[in-house]
Amino acid sequence: MLIAILASSSKSWVCLLANRLELERLAERMDFLVIEQVWAIVLFLLGAFVLNTCSKWERKEYEFFKDPKNRYGRRKSDVIKPKTLRGTLMTIAGTGLSLGGMILFMMHI
């Protein structure tokens, strides 16, 4: 009788352990976003912010140099000022952050 009780209790222990493992696996699958996906979203939004800021600054400079007093040259084609290193670096950084965020997010789906 004691052996039967021990055998039945060990079976229930195994069943409880199996149910717990199954619930843990189910909980892992039900997570809305993993931490890597959250970081990917942050990277993407940071890249979008950098690109948006760079675009605003470039637009303001374009409007400033559109004024005839502030032109580089005398011809009408000289209205657009040359590209700056700051604008290039901000564009590369923003694009890299956004692209990296997208790739990181897709890697953890």
C-alpha cells in the first residue's frame, strides 16, 4: 500500500512538473514584445528623430540661402548651398539607426 501511495504521488509530481513546464513555454510564447524588440523600436524611433531633425535644419538653411543677400554666387543656380559634413553624418547616422532597428526587430519575431 505504501508503495502504491508513493507511486501515485510521484506520478502526480511528474504531471505537475510537466504542466508547469508547459505553462512556462506558453507564457514565453505569449510575451507581447521581448526586450530586444523594445530596443529595436527605440533605435528606429531615434533614427527617425535624427533624420527629421536633420531635414528641418537643412530646410531652414535652404530658406536662409534662398534670400538674394545670402547667396554663394551671382547666378540663380547658386541658390542651393553645398552639402555639409554635419548633414551627411546625421543622414548616415539616422539611416543606420533606423535600418538597424528594423533588422533587430525582424530578427526577434
